[in-house]
Amino acid sequence: MNDTDARSVLVTGASRGIGRAVAEAFVAAGDKVATIHRGGELPEGVLGVRGDMRDTAAVDAAIGEIEAAHGPVEVLVANAGMTRDQLLMRMSDEEFEEVLDVNLTGVFRCVRRVSKGMIRKRGGRIILMGSVVGMYGNAGQVNYSATKSGLIGMARSITRELGSRGITANVIAPGFIDTDMTRALPEAQQDKLRTAIPAGRFGDVSDIVGAVQYLASPAAAYVTGAVIPVDGGLGMGH
């Protein structure tokens, strides 16, 4: 790939798990990759800019710094997220609002800022990292599930606003993926989860990377407002 072909790519939450694998794949493809982060070791070749998804000024400043280095963002993979699991009756306002502020409002802040450059360029890829629980639901995750459902409405509204500008907006909905987070679950719980998955196994981060690469590619220019499940069949019909 020539330097002129390299795209300016922003992957939030690139220090670990799915985000790290996605960032590494874009670097390997020759793209100019950056992330907004609060700490942690980043993959080689990724420009890290400090910022907090809960702070509009910090997000705007970080993306401004990224654009100064790499040019206007052409591909956004909004992957950063958090959980504060608690049963509904015990969940505090803070536990609900903090997850919304990072997982939903934080994504909005990023999308709003990068969309300016995409509109001027008349093209762009917005890829939002949802979850099977956004449609399937999960006990103890009223807050998290609500944010992941919200991303679907966000992507579809963006599609109606910006679709004529050559900008696509899609949601990837991973199921249970083999990451540090799932490995930390008790073995009995892992076994129970596997039995509910038709594929009979947890996914690999490479399964998500493949979906991201497709949505970011020219082959997906006519795919927008879609929810792409990568869950081994767990969420079928939802």
C-alpha cells in the first residue's frame, strides 16, 4: 500500500481485547491508526492521544491532534466501553449514568467530531461496537444493554442523515469472545454460556476483526444502517 492509499483510522479502546486486535489489523494493512485512551500499552504503530470519552472538550482536542498528524478520520471504530454490572433494583443512578456516558454519549461525541471531515470528503466509515446483549438482554446489565441497543438507533439515524454523502454507519454485535474478560468468568459459567451458543464455542477476536475489515472496505459501500451479529448464532431472531 502506498502512503497515498493509507487511510486515517481511529479505533477507540485499542489498548486491549477486540480494540487492540482491530488496531493491529489496520496497522498491518498500512493504514495510519490512532486511538484515544486513558492509559495502557498500545500496539506498535498506533498513535495514542490521551483523552476521556466523558469529556467533550477532551474528545474534540484529541481528534484534532489525530487529524493534525494523520489527516481527517476516514474510518472510525468506536470500540471503547465499560461495564458496571448490577441487578436493576440495586443499580444506582451513578452506575447507570456512568456506563451511558462512556458507551453511548462518548460514542456520540466521537461520531459528531469525525463526521465533519467525512462530510467534507464525501465519504467515510463509521463502525460502532455493539453487543449481542443489545438485542438479547442480560440480567445485571440494564445499563450496558441499553447503551448497546442505543447504538443501533444511532447508526440508523446517522445513515438517514449522512447516507447521501457516501458515509456508512453500521453496528457489529459480538457475542461472547475469548478475551481476558470472558476468561475471568468462573469455569462453570463459561461452560453454561457455551451450551447456549449454537457454534459451541466462544468467538475469537479475529472473527470481529474480519467483520470490521469488511465494513471498512470498498466492498461494503452499500451496507449501512446494518447490525452485523458475530456471535456464533447466540442472538438469532433478535
